[in-house]
Amino acid sequence: MWNFVFRRFLVAIPTLLLISVLIFGVIQLQPGGFLENMLDDPRVSRETVETIRKQYGLDQPVWVQYLNWLERFAQGDFGYSFLNNRPVAGLIWERLGWTVFLALLTILTTWVVAIPLGIYTALRRHGLGATVANLIGYFGLATPDFLVALLLIFAVLSSGGTNVGGLFSPQYIDAPWSWEKFKDMLAHLWIPLIVIGLDGTASIMRQMRANMLDVLTQDYIRTARSKGLAERVVLWKHAVRNAINPLISIAGLSLPNLISSTIIASIVLNLPTIGPFLYQSLLDKDQYVVMALLMLSAILLMIGNLLADLALAWADPRIRYE
């Protein structure tokens, strides 16, 4: 197993280098830039812009800029945000906590809800409950998350509620943690969980249902039943255990969603996550912020795939990487 992890690590190095070249190249190809946009302000002179450009090495050849950025990134220095006049690392860490919290809570909730529903709709596929669950699943797949957010906001406001947008009421945003602040967060949290998790829940439920329907027709299931095993043993020890394997293999794709997922929904709900920060940085051409977030997304993707492979080997004894 350790040899497999080591090989994956060796493969990740050139892969990340290639990704870094693509990211840096695409950012350099975009017309204009933040410093050029500064010239639209009559209070900023061209001499000032040139001074900033030299200070951060942006007057050097492109390949020198790339090597300098890559070296600093490897050392944990993600560059400087011209828009916010602050180091990029500090801006990311400020938003990373809430981003990780919401993402992990959403992923956990999604799997806890979707897997049982997928099993139920496969076993009772002609029942009323399975039909209703499938209709909700179709709705989740077909409806954009920002539209779900707007519908929930309208429903809450129409019913006289006020806990809409953000994670806290205005009086608790900068207040120290207390039981009242925690309850206020819970009152706000259910809307982001539904909005962010509805699409994933519907998708995983449909995949689990399809996997179960396929597994239940396999010969080893019929063999297990013919041996007189209890139905719950056949379902949970054999069918579910094999049906869930494909979902484990794609679970690693969830980690990059810490940065790039549900950007529009986060903007609509005013959530303090990294997604809107990335979107605004793209609009303002704040290049170091964009490059840092895209590189972190690539790193998280590779880590997520590795963890998914390891989890798959743990869950299925037939899979060995040696």
C-alpha cells in the first residue's frame, strides 16, 4: 500500500507542474490586468503602476515570473492581492474554515440521506414512496442551485421568517461564540444545506439506485439466497457493499468543491466561502488570488482521488494496489 501511495506521489509532481504551467499561461493570456485597470483611476499615475510592477517582478520575462511564483507557492507564499492590499494566504485562510465546515457538513448530510434513499428506491421501485423520492431526485437534478435558493428565500420571507442569507443574524456576526449564537447559526444553516446538497443528494441517490438494481441481478446474489442466507445479510453484506463501491471511487471529486462549487448559490445566500471570493477575483483580474485558488483546487482533486482509492481498497478486499 505504501508503495502505491509513493508512486502516486511521484506521479502527482509532474502533473501539478503541468497544471501550474496551464494555469499561469491562461492567466497571462487574458487581456489587460489589475494594474492596467488602475490606470483608469486619474489619481494613479503610470509611474506608480510601473513601480508596483517592478516591486513584484511583473516587468521580468514570463518564464522568470512563472518560476518565481512557483517557488513562492511551494514555500507557502501564495502572492499578494492587489485588490485587497493583503497577502493571498491570509485572505484564503479567513474563508477556508467556513468553506470546509459547510462542504464537509453538506457531503456528510448528502451521503446519509442519499444512500438509504437509493437503496429504498431500488428495493421498492414500484411503490409510492420510491416514486415520490424519484420525483424529488429529478427536481434536484433539473433545478439550478441558485433557483432553489431563491425559492427557499421567497418561501421563508412569505411565511414571515427573517433568517435568510448568511450564517448569522446581523447582531451575531462579530459577537463571541455563545449558545444563542450557535442556535442562530442552526436557524440559518438549513437553507445552505438544502441548496448546496440537493443536487448531490439527487445524483448519489440515482447512482445508488442504479447500482443496486444491477447488483441484485448478479449470480452471487442468487447464490447467497439459494444458500438460505437471511435477506438482510444478502442485502447489506453482499448487495449494498458492492453497489456502493463506484460511489466511493468518485467521492474524491468532492474535495475540489471546497473551492469551486455552488459559486452562484453562495453569492445569492451571502455565504462566507471561497467560491464568491474566486469569482470576484476573476472579475477583478486579481491574478495571484486566482492562480492560488486554482492550484489548491488541483491539489485537492489529487488528494481526494488518492483517498478514494485507499477507501475503495479498504471497503473491497478484492482490490489490491500491490
